[in-house]
Amino acid sequence: MGTEGGAASDSETESEQDAGGDSEGPEVDALRFTDIKGVGEKTAESLAALDDAEGALRTG
């Protein structure tokens, strides 16, 4: 049973590392925008697709 717990920890660590990388594409990048109040999943995906998402947020 100790092995199962270790495996779960390893998979969580891998998931966290994958989420932080840019190689996964716009879906992963969109996750960072969902923390912004008022930004939903669709808006986050659109922002992730932009070249200058932060500039778009500032200018509205």
C-alpha cells in the first residue's frame, strides 16, 4: 500500500510540472488566466491564444 501512495505523489508532481510548461499549448496557458476574477474558461482560452494577452487585459 505504501507503493500506491508513492505512485500518486509521483503522478501529482508530473501533472504540476506539465501544467507549468509551455509545450502543452494554449489549453495549459489558459489556466493561468482563470485565476483572474471575472475571467471564465472561454475568455481564458481566447486570452491564451493572443500574442500579447497581458496587453489586451490592460487595454480592455
